[in-house]
Amino acid sequence: MYKEIQDHEKWVEDQIKNPKGSYFSMLKYHERQIQWLQHERLVHLLVTILIAVSILFSCWILLTTEFILAGMLFFILTALCVFYIAHYYRLENAVQRWYVLYKQLWLLAGKEGKDRETS
């Protein structure tokens, strides 16, 4: 997934520097990619929250019953949660970078539209 994110960012940056088509079409395509990434981010947020709740539940079971498997479950879920948070962090940063690219494309598309109106 990170490779796809980097490839898309590179493509948009190249298109901003050397456009090979309409900025409007690039803007629409980039907007669709942002929606896809926002959906991915939402799903990972929900999974992260579910894992965090599971961590709390396993901790509660461990403290109230002293069941050893609950302790193992607690440590496994904690490790999983750390990786999910790191992944979510990377998705969040990618979306923020893509918003900046979207704004650049939006400004260029607006300029392109004004140039069409005056000619």
C-alpha cells in the first residue's frame, strides 16, 4: 500500500510540473484516490479502536480472574495495536500530503479554466 501511495504522489507531482492532460481530469482522479485513502483510513481506525477495546477487556479478565491466557492475549493484542497505530499514522500523513497536492491541482485547474474563458 505504501508503494501505491508513493507512486500516486510522484505521479501527481510530475503532472503538476509537466501536465500531460487537463488539470480538471487530474483533479477528479486525485479526488477519487483521496476518497479511497480516506475509506482505508476509516477502516483502520475502526479496527484499531476494536483492538484497543479488546486489550482493555483482556486486561480486565487478567486482573479479575488471573487467567494466564488473558495475559498472553493482552500482550499479543498490544503488539498488534502498536503496528496498527503505526500504519494508521502513515495513512493519516499520506492523506494530509494528498490534501496539499489537491489544493495545488485545484488552483491550477482554476487558472486553466480562467485561461479558457479569456481566450
